[in-house]
Amino acid sequence: MERKLKSILLIDDDSSTNFLHEIVIKKTKITDTIYQYQSAEEALKFLASLNHEGTHPQPDVIFLDINMPRMNGWEFLEEYNQLPEDQKGKIVVVMLTTSINPDDKKKAEEMKLVHGFKSKPLTPEMIYEVYDQHFG
């Protein structure tokens, strides 16, 4: 691995899934900073926030669940697209889901913003694949 990622953002309404995925990411040592949110709304607030340096967080990768209450993954992406460019950054979004609906996979493939569609649970191999494809 040439360089570590600045950070990874996990968005999943299930805290146990976020916990498990954080452990998997830590084992890869691909980043030192992992953010996790159990709602798409909270994740959007986080992306719009300013850190102590006065800049927006801009994680390198977002692993996004599709089926969440209040705001699902697709609705998150619609709202995310409305953010100013300095809040979005150059983020790689990977849908990480239990959905076996072929329409979800097709929709993900058609969205320019989405760079992958993976089935849970997240594995080290998936993380390395995303890294190699977009940062290697």
C-alpha cells in the first residue's frame, strides 16, 4: 500500500454492522480514521461540518447501506449531490448492502457517483479492491 486513506465513512443504521465493519477496516491498516453514522441525515450533517482546521471532513471512501429508515441510501445520494463541491471532495461511494434486488444493483451501476455495489459483510478483500481500483 503506497499511502493510507485520510478517512473512511460508514453509514448503516445497524450499530453492530458498523462495529464489525470498523474492526475489519482497522485490521487492514488502510486508514487511521473511521467515522460511522447510523443515519444518512447525521452523515450529511457531518459532511457539511467544519473541522478544527476550518475544512470539511471529505473522507476518501463512503460505505453506504441502502435500506435505512427515514432516509435510505438512494435519498442520501440525492442530498449528497446537492452539497457544494468543497463538502463533497473526491469521495468514492460504495453501496454495501444486504439487498439482492437486481434493480438496486442496476441503479447503482447507472449512478456516476457510485463506484461499487458490494454485499455485506465488508471484508478486507473488498477494502483492498476499492483501494487498488481508486487509490493504488
